[in-house]
Amino acid sequence: MKLRSIIFGYIRYQVLFLLTSALCHAEIQILDQVVAVVEDDVVLSSELRERLDSIKDSIQGRGLEQPPEDILIRETLDALILESIQLQLGKRAGVRISDAMLDSAMQRIAASNQLSLAEFRVAITEQGASYDVTRQQVLREMIIQRVQSGNVNRRIQITQQEITNFLDTDDGQRMIQPEYRIIQALLAISKEDSKAEKKKKQAYVNKLLNRISEGERFEDVVGGAVEYPFTGGDLGWRKLEDLPSIFVDLAPTLDPGETLKTTSPNGLHLVYMAESRGRKTIVDETKASHILIKISEIKTEKQAKRLLETIKSQAESGEEFSDLARQYSEDIGSASEGGSLGWIRSGQMVPEFENTMDSTEISTISIPFKSQFGWHVLKVNDRRKKDVTDEIQRNKIAEFLHNRKYQEELDAWLQKIRDEAFVDIK
């Protein structure tokens, strides 16, 4: 521990010397120095200096107390060392972030600050920073995130028994309760209102409700109401027990996009169910099989389509579709299963496949159609509606348990790679 203090004391001295020498000795040119060797990489004093400045600015901007200088230097250097180790792991593993992915990330960051990418670039420049440097920092973070995800996720296993056990707890039951996002508009009725005035307000609210029922947007109708002032707004996502009492009985009866009128001692309410989640979920599923013929240098699109037309004719003449799939299909995953794709839900297949499947009758073979994978024919074997509420709930719990374990496993993995890496602090 004493040796560690000496090392970091020396680092602190070197960094402070570099920061102040330009002011005290303007004629002396400061040369960048190596403060740590990390495997095949180095951490430079300029990197440490820049990161320290950034951290100090962040601490000051958030109104927090600055930690002791030696602790700040030690932790900052440790962070840079860990970053270097992870970036090298990413390089050895062949992690690549395309320009398109990086551009998308920059656009998301700009959007999170309610700026366009061009405005974001200007804002960075006005703060005295470099957009290109910022872009490189984001690139480094994306590589590190991918390295962490790849290495940590495989260390986490969530069993079905763990999910069941958590579902049996109060926290688990609360987590799977349905949630509602309600927008409400209140037209107040006071004791001073005459019967005629109250009747007029009732008629006005009914008129607005009719407009909404006929297809006008709730926000447009309520926002454009000028005859009487409405109050209220978006209640945000809430579980049933967290809703105002007047909405507790109404919420489970409303489908997303539906509006109704109710009354309370405060007046007349228009209640709009914007979204809901966690309620009973029924999905449509289709059981289908297919035969895929790929396009290649020796097989043109015309030849692939003609072959599938022949196969379709054979199947319609009595040959088993499954036997034809085993003989002809070039989909490795399904050919050995007679072309069976099992039960398919909306959104699982590419649009061309899904559109053809949805328009094909049960026990019927489709016409040949093209997707990004080649040419297909498919057969719809059956359709059903399935209650997937339990599946969705268990997946939600599994994600929660995974995220809860992630940080613990990440810390353990970071400590492991730090212990195993060659690090020489100068």
C-alpha cells in the first residue's frame, strides 16, 4: 500500500509539473510522456491530463465536491488503463464499428439533446471542443460496450427456476402488473354553475367526444377547444394502484386509442388511453413451411422461379410438400425438417415472406415470390391465436434479473482482465 502511494504520488507530481510548467517557464517546450505501459499500448500524460480536466469540469458543473487530487489521479489513470485493455481486446477479437453505425450513434446523441446533427456539431465547437475528437471518443465507447457485452453476457445464466422464484415475491408480482399511460382532460364544474351552464358543458364535452370517436386526434380536439378551458394532461406510465381513484375501474376497460367520458366531483373528464403494457396479450400465429431456391452464378432468377413453379405443380398434384422441401430447399435450417418453420408471429419474417404468408389460405401453396434470400414458395399449414401473456411476463423478469447481475459480473470481469494484463506504471 505504501509503494502504491509512492507510485501515485510520483504520477501526481509528474502531471502537476506538466500542467504548471508552461506557465512558469514559457520558454520550455513540454514533451508528452508515457505514464503507463498497458500490454501493447501506452497511456500518455496528455491523455491523463485531458481526462482529468474533463472529469473536474463535470464535477464542478454538477456542483459536487472535488475529491482529493491523488485519488482523482489514481482513479482516472486506472480508468484509462482499463479502457486500453478493453480496446486491445476488441482489436484482437476483430470488433468493428462501421461509419454508418457511428453516424447513427452521433445522431442519437444529438437527438437526445434536442439538436440536429449539424446543430450538435456547432454546439461542440462553440464549447471549445472538437467534433472529430468527440466522434472518436464515441467510437471508443461503442467498441468497449461491445467488448463488455460479449464477455459479460456469456457469464450470466438465468434459469427458469430463478424466474419462477422471483415471480413468487411481492416485487415480482408488482413488476408484472399492467401499466397504463392515460391522458385526461378535465372541464371543471363549480357549485356556482347554473343548471343551464352545466347542461351546456355536458353538451360541449359530448360534442368533443363524438369528434374523437369519428377519428380526430384526442390532442387536436382537446387542444383546440376554446369555448371552455380544459386542464389535465399526460399522467405518464402508471400501474393500476398508482392511478387516481377515478381511473382505477376505467383503465382495464379501455383499449389503446380509446376515449371515454366520466364525471367526478371536480367536473367532466375525457379519458384517453394512449398506451398500455403488461395486459393479457393474444397474438396471431401461422404454422408454415417453405422451399427456398437461392440465386447464384449458375442459377439465374428466371431459372429459380421456373424450378419453384415446377415444384409447386408437383405438390398440387399430390406429392408431399415436405418431401419436395427435403429434396430441393436450400434453406439449411428447415430443409431437413421438411421445410417446416414452426409457428410464426408477426414481425419474425422479412416483409415479402410475411405478406405472402398472410394472404395465403390454410393448406394452400403460394405462388413463387422473391426475398433478399432468394426465391420461395410457402405452404400455410394452420393458424391460431395464442395467449403469450405468461411468456412476456417471464421474459420481462428474465431481463430484469439479467440486468441486476450484469453490473456485478462486469465488475468481476474488469478486475480479472486488469489482474491478467501487463501494466507498467512509469
